[in-house]
Amino acid sequence: NAGVTQTPKFRVLKTGQSMTLLCAQDMNHEYMYWYRQDPGMGLRLIHYSVGEGTTAKGEVPDGYNVSRLKKQNFLLGLESAAPSQTSVYFCASSYPPRQVGYEQYFGPGTRLTVT
Amino acid sequence: LAKTTQPISMDSYEGQEVNITCSHNNIATNDYITWYQQFPSQGPRFIIQGYKTKVTNEVASLFIPADRKSSTLSLPRVSLSDTAVYYCLVGDPQAPDMRFGAGTRLTVKP
């Protein structure tokens, strides 16, 4: 099993450009999450999904959109990138918490720089 | 969501036991306590989760007093490879939006 994979690993954008980050998981997890982590800080939840076709806002959703068209994939979009979105982005997935506890499996991260 | 407070950093030496305490005074009845570990340039990794008393697995132990207003992650006989940031999360397992704080940066020295 590859677990949780993220594409791309690194990206540099100019202000105003758009891009999509792809997250894929092969563990048949219902729940998927997108976080951002700024230097020296903990992770902050951007959006999450509790199943195919569903999405919900997390702590810092502004400037981002997400889609979960397939159970195994969760896409994070930046429509008009801003320097404040320079960060490391982590995707995670999990079973529904009520079934087997609350363990999230994280991907390796995408380092995004917006100039 | 329960607010958590952890030390910003801790130092230890190889072979010692390390205890990291997390305060969560406003923990709710349905909340569980979960700890994650994060190495540089990697995503966090689940360590342990508990509700009350003591939980132990092959990596760590989690001690939770009766009032549940704090918890202690115990790492036995740490090695250099345990140098990482450790996060304490408190929340309802049925709510998917648990919050990561700033964590505790543990440095293990030879």
C-alpha cells in the first residue's frame, strides 16, 4: 500500500496564478482532510470531506476550494494564489472516527511558495 | 473545541524517559486525547489515544488523571530518532475537525 500520496511535492507560483494539489489514498478511507502548516506552527485544517461528493470547511478555508469526486482522491485548489498561502500543505485520511478510533494517516506534504 | 497547552520545547538525553504534559482544562465529556509525532519534512504520525486512566502501546504510554484536565505522554528510553515535534489533540472522535496546537519540540541529545 502506498498510503497517502500527494502531488506535486514542490511548487512555486506567482501571485494570482492558480493550481490544484492532488491527494490520493489507497486505504479505502471515508474521511479526507487538507491542512496547512506554516513555519514553527502546528497544522491548521483547511477543508475536509466525510465521504465521496461531500466537503466541509475547516479552520482556515478562505482562498481555497476542494472537491471529492472519487473516494480515493481529494483535490485542493487555489484559484488566485497569494503570498500568504506560502506554506506546506498536508493531506490526511482516516476511517470514520466512530468505527476504529481517530487516527489520521498523513501524506508527505507539498511545499508551496507564492512569490 | 478544547484548548490545549504544552511546553514549547524539551531537551533530553538518550536512554532517558521523557514525559510531556498537556493541559486541557475545558475538556468535554465526549473528548478523547490523541498524540501525534512529526519529524522534519514529514506529515504527523499517530502515536497514542486515550480517554481515561492509562493507555500503553509499543511506542508510548498515555497517563490521564481522573479529572482529565491534563494528560502526560511518556516515551521510555528515548533515542536520537525520537527528536521530533509532539502534538496533543483533544476533541470528540466523532467530530473530524480536531485542532493541532504548536506542539512540543523534543530534542534528544547523545
